[in-house]
Amino acid sequence: QVQLEESGGGLVQPGDSLRLSCAASGFAFHLYAMGWYRQTPEKERELVAGISISGDTTAYADSVKGRFTISRDNAKNTLTLQMHSLKPDDTAVYYCNANYYDVDYWGKGTLVAVSS
């Protein structure tokens, strides 16, 4: 059974940091490109950060470049998103995604709320 379980979300103040984790199981994690997406009621789901199967290549949305860092541990089947200098615009439900060609797996999401 494929599972992607996000954790680490919460309510923080502007400027704070937060670390999201995604625990993967039930599939060959090391063969899948991984990514973090986010969605709000007002916007479509958008890619925040992506990482290649080896972890050598990463990509970020312009809005989070320099503030967020994506990483993965293929030995532990985990994906991480380190977020710094959080802004109210970062408020969203964050989803973990695994992709292999035309196969996509999604987690249920974790809420990040940035508010003073």
C-alpha cells in the first residue's frame, strides 16, 4: 500500500522557520522524483520545490527561492522541506508528491499557516 505522510505543519509567525517531512512507503522511493506542492482555496495547486531521484538536482518556485530547501534521504524514504523567512503568502496546505513517468502519488497534506 502506497503511503505518503506529511508532518511538521503548524501556525507560525512571519519570519519564522518550519520543517516539513514526508514519510514514504509502499513503493520504490529511490526511483521516484519527489516534490512539494501547495494549495489554497484561492489558487490551484502549485509546485513549490522538486528534487531528482538522486537528490543532485533541485528546482524551486521563484516565490520561495533562497528561503526553502528541499532534500531527500533515499535510505530512510523521507522527503524534507526546510522553510525559512516564512511569509503570510506561504500559508497553504502542503502536499508531498512522488512521480515516476505517468504515475503520481500524493499525500493528504499538512497545513502551514503564517500569521501574526
